[in-house]
Amino acid sequence: MILAAGLGTRLLPLTEKRPKPLFPILGRPLIDILIRRLESAGCEAVIINTHHLAHLIDEFVRAQAYSIPVATRHEPIILGTGGAIKNVEDFWDDKPFLIVNGDIFANIDLVKVYRFHLNHKHPVTLVLHDYARFNHVWVDSSDHISGFGHTAPCPPVALDSPRGAAGRMPDAANTRQLAFTGIHVLDPQVLSFIPNGTFCNIVDAYCEMIHHGFTIKGFIARNHYWYDIGTITGYREATRDAMAHKAFKAVFHGAGSDSLAWSKLKGDGSDRTWYRVSTTPTPARQEQPSIILVDHGPPSRDSTCEADAFAAIGRHLHKRGIPVPRIFAYDRDSGLVALEDIGDLHLQRVIRRAADTEEVVGHYKAVIDLLVLMGVEGAKGFDPAYTYQTPYYDLDLILERESRYFVEAFLNGYKDLEIRFDDLKEEFEVLARRALGSSYTGFLHRDFQSRNILVRNRNYYLIDFQGGRLGPLQYDLASLLIDPYAELPRALQLRLLNYYVNRLSDFIAVDADEFLDAYVYCAMNRNLQILGAFGFLTRVKGKRDFEAYIPPAISSLKARLRTIEQSECPKLSKIIESI
């Protein structure tokens, strides 16, 4: 039996339209995973109790082709874990039966559990494990359950029990607390301890049995995984574990069943959560292969989301020969992506360690070679449907996500200046139209800066490409050269700018004057976006590390505004000069 009638209140709002047992783990509903495991373990038939959104579970079960009968039993009023078992009394025969909670994701061997029960004489087997947060089952040195609850004492055996005066008080010194996994095997006689037609928690029935001298045996599970998906945290942990094992199995042959070690990585400006996952060493496998797992969270909309873009664009760039981490697996329902582990060394740290300017130039020339390749080759076969914001870097995007962002998040949010966007809109439109004024369009990363370029063995890899779209090639180049993390001197920026133009000329015909004119305005728009982002991350997100990069970004914007006709942006120039 699968207990699946819960309301799923701890998972709201996710359970408003989908019952908990139908939550997917890597594309498969949990109820299907449980039924298939019961099927493969040799169960002869399965029954599922239902209540919340019962029709959806009924429809799912009817649509499957299981090799054993699978039925549902609706509870108009929830009967509890004990009442549910009693309510299907007509389903049971004279053999021991297996009960599994419908909200657990685990790899505990059900065949071993059932055989264990058959090999002892007691009416109940509870599958237990050591899980500190839920360790509320009292177990003695013989693995007999002596009570339930957070605190002692455990209930004594009654003198009028079947064992009479031979009944014993639990020895508190030899008891320990373990957690119930939600898996148990019952003999039919247990049904006599459950009242008919009313709510009953099965633990109450077990306490009554202990009180009357019956022994409840514990099966202690070890070397397994187990997750309670009844909470959003538990659900996300379960899907993360499943994704990691799937990726290891696919990429590192023979490592899919290894136990995994998780290390949470420090994020940058993103709200996503990053993990490095590695296998633990064994005598047979001393090396520790690892992957990176990024958790975007479940999508909030049916249309293309950030995780969709991350996976689609990453695979596209890899296919076009651009050095990005390989994407091993993607699960949309959870927002999880498993990808190649390139390491932690990014370009910002590399150039800070550089011995001299020429070493810095060498790194940047190599990165620019990749940037040219990405801009030209990445545009080939690029499907605008990959993108999750806008398919193109266009006027509306510049005004809303760069100009307005700058005003609201930096001028007002960070500097408290109370500037109206509409008062500067005409000037922002000038900057935007001039940035879009050239014909050099290609794949645009849109956050091409030193922290998004990883270095391993003198090879360079591009990350954080989920904001990619089509747009002016000059924008990514500007992102790289005016990057406040790197603070390249102006003369070096000009030297690298000319290098880019020469390298691009190897692929397409380039009018240098046209290209450089648009570059100036792409750099200013990028500068506005940088300041908006740093202001938002510092004030709203509380990530104060970014504040240190605001002064060089302001200096950069001031210098660039001084190079254009003052009639183009007099109001903006005046505001920036006053900061």
C-alpha cells in the first residue's frame, strides 16, 4: 500500500494544482517510481489511498501499463495512516503486507525488508535509520521498538499483557533513538488494533500493541539515500541527489551508485545555488571525479525560463565548438542543471597574479580570440527561442534593463538622488540608438567579464551564458574591456580593442570607423548596466562585496561621457559629474 492521501500543505503553493505523489523526480512522478519499485520487488498488487486531487492520481494510474494490479481507494475524509490501512482491509489477504509513505524518495531494498520480516516471529517491522532531525523512535539493544516520541520514558509493558509478569520495562541505558523511514511490514493481526471507520494514526496502534506486550521489530537501514519530499526543501534535496547520481552514472561509468560529497559554492550576483558534487574515495576508486550542479529552482512560468536558456544556450555553444562546460543533464521541473566541473580559477584572479603587462595582454588576446569565435560561430544556427528575456539586444531591452535599471537601482536606490527616468529618457534613447547603429551583429553573451571566464591549464572557458541572445558584437567586447573587476588601463583597452577589430577582420569585412563608433555607445550602455547591478546587489541583496567596484565603474562612465558630443547627454553628464 502507498499512503498518498495527504493534503501537501507544507508544499504550498506547489500542491494547489498537483498532489504530492505526482511531483516529478527527473521527469517521473514519485508515485510511478514507488509503484515500479514495488513491482520489481515482487509485490502482487498495490493499492493507493487518495484524497487531495484524487482524480489526478486516478487518471495517472489508469494511463500506465503496470504488470501488477494497481488500484486506488478514495477517502472523502482523511482517515490517517492507521485508518487508511484499516479502510482497505478487504484488499489484504493472510500474508504480511508492505506499507510505504507516498512522499519518500529512497533506495532502501524492499526485498531485504520483506525477507527480514518473514524471518522473525513479530507482527510488525519498522524500517528505521539514523536521521537526526527525525530521530523520535526508541529502540533497544535488540532493535525492538520501545516507544515513540521526542522524550523518554518509553511505555512499559503491561502486567496483563500476553507475556504477563514476564513483560519488561525498557532499559533506558541501552536504548537509542532512530527515525522511521515511512516503510513498514505488517501481519494481518495488526488490523485488530485499528478502529474501524475513524481517524487513526498507525503509531497509536503500535503503542497499544507495545502496551499489550507485542514486539515491534526494527530493520535498521544503512548505506542508502532517503528523502522526505513533503517539504519544498526535502523535494529539492531529493531531486538534486537524483540528478547528481544520474549525471555520475552517465559520465563516469561505474560511479553512479557511489556515495556523494556535496560542497556549496559561493555565488556571485546570481540567486541560483551552486554545488560541487564529488564521489567519496573507495578502495576500488581513489580518484574523486566531480561535477557542478546549479539549482535555479522550479520554474514560475510555462514559457522559457532562465534554466531553459542556460541549458539550451550551453548546449548550442558547445555544439558550435565554443569552450563552455558540457551540460550533462537538465531537469526543467526542478530547475537543476548538471555540468562539467572546470574549477574555480577565473580570469580576474589570473591577471592579478600576472608578472607584467605583457602577460596580461597574452591572456586577453587569447580570450578575445574566443570572443570573436563565439560572436561569429555562436550566431550560426542560434534559435531565438532559446532566450528567456528577449531574443535580441534591442532598443526596448536597453531602455528597460540598462537605462531604467541604472536610474532606479543606482541613482535612486543606491545614491538616493530621486531622479525621474522620463527626464533622461531622450538622452538614453540617443545612447541606445547609437549603440545599435552598426551592422556587426552576432551572438551576444551579455555578461562577458573576467569572473565569467574560467582558466584551466592555460585554456579558457566561458560560463554564465544564460542571458545570451543576438546583438551587436561590440557589446561583449565592451563588457570585457571596461570590466571594473579587472580595471584595465585605458591605453591597454585601446590596444585590445584594435586587436579585436583585426581578429574579427579574419572572419568578416569590417569598417573600423563604423565598428568603433558603435563600440563607444555600447560601452556606455554596458557601464549603466554595471552600475545598476552593483547598486541593486549592494543595497537590495546585501552583497556588500560589490560596492568596492562602484568607484571604478563611475570613473569609467565619466570618462566615456566626456568623449561624446555634450549636446547628446547634457543632463546625464551633469548628474554623473556630480557623483
